[in-house]
Amino acid sequence: MPHDHRDLATEVLASPVPSLSLVIPAYNEGRRIVQTLHRVEAFFAAQPYVVEVLIVDDGSTDDTAAAARAFVGPGRPLQVLTIPHGGKAAALRVGLAAARNDLIGFSDADLATPLSYLDQLRDAITGGCDVAIGSREGIGARRVGEPLHRHIMGRVFNAVIRLLLLPDVQDTQCGFKLFRRDAIQAILARARLYATAGETVRGPRVTAFDVELLVIARRLGYRIAAVPVVWTYGERSKVQPVRDTWHNARDVVRVRINAWRGRYG
């Protein structure tokens, strides 16, 4: 556990309205990024806390970056960062490292999990946990419009994760998570998947980056709370179940080996 874990937790919890940074990785999202930003702006305009939004354009080949930058303006706490195309994990690494507020989270660009669930994730952290994750499993959770084959493959993949790494986490892959700033900084410092330029990912491929973050959190003694959410399957989802499940399984094996070798301590 990081030596300053308790002091920093007390500092965050002492603030009545901790500030929040939201990272949204985006790859070829030109068709919906402006709509997403309008929804993000409307939600945060009604919140009592300081916020910053970071769009990380993952080297898109369309007008994602230009459309997002056109949305930047006075009174809009929005940053747009562009990186060479390296995959969602690379985009998240950059955004999470750049975020500066008390609580730092991320969401998929399609907002498949409504931003209103940030309230429950914030409550979980101010209630004493260090990491809060959206979960599509558990009482009150619901998946809307998900194809049966994708659901089955996802549950098989999660069974492998529970067997090898996180026995009590029912859903590691929901792209909706929130961390205390010191927690995500300590976790990222130890994360190894897709940490080098030689491990770039082509296209929108999904990885097990989320799994590694949670495994490291556990190794550091951080408390993880799962919040059941309603999640809607996107008609333009970029997930390719067979290919992505294979690559995810390979990532999970790498995480298991790293954990066995004590590389996350």
C-alpha cells in the first residue's frame, strides 16, 4: 500500500464536494463526439463540484479532434489531447495522467453508461472506498440491447478473470470507473500493459487494461466498490467479440504472470 494512502484519502474525504476529472478516449468518433459533449456539458452544468473533461483523440483518421476542439470555448472546462494512434489503453494512460482533480474517472465516448451514475460512484468513494466501478452485473444492473453471443462470451471471459485474478469482481470491462487521484497515480505507475510504444494497438481493439488496473489496486490494498448500472449496447459498437476476447485472454495471462512475479508490488 502506498505510504501516504491514508493521509490522501482523508484529504479527499474531508472535502464536501471533491472535484472531478472525466477522461473520454475517442477513436474515429466524429459522428457523435459533439452530441456526446453536449450531454456531458448538460450533466456537469447541474453539478456542485469543479469539473474538467479531457477528450483524448487516439489518432483518429476522421474529424474527431477538430469537432471536439470546435466545442472548446469560454466557460467550458474541456481539453482535447491528441496522441498517435495506440489504442484505448494508450489514450486512457495519457488522459488519466493529465487529469488533476480530486477524483479521476473515465467513460466511453458513446456514454453507454449514463453519466448520472457518477453520483453513485462518487458516493462510494466519499463513503470510504478508493476505486468505484460501474458493473453490468448485480442487483439493479441491466444490459440493454446486448446480443446474446456477446453476452455469453463476456461472461465466459469474466469467469476466467475471476478464476485467475479477481474472484469477487463480476464485471471488469465496463468502461465507467472512478478513482481517487492518488490511487490512480499509484496504479498507473505500476501498470505494464501497453506501456511502451512497441505495444501500440491498431484500430479500436479492446484490451484487458481495465483488468490490470483493478489487479494492481487490490495489490496495493485499495478498496474497490462495484456499482450496478444500466448499460446500453451501442448500434455502432466497435467491439469484435471473437478477436477481442482472444486478445483479452492473452492480456489476462500476462497480468497473471506479472502478478506471480511480484511486478505490481
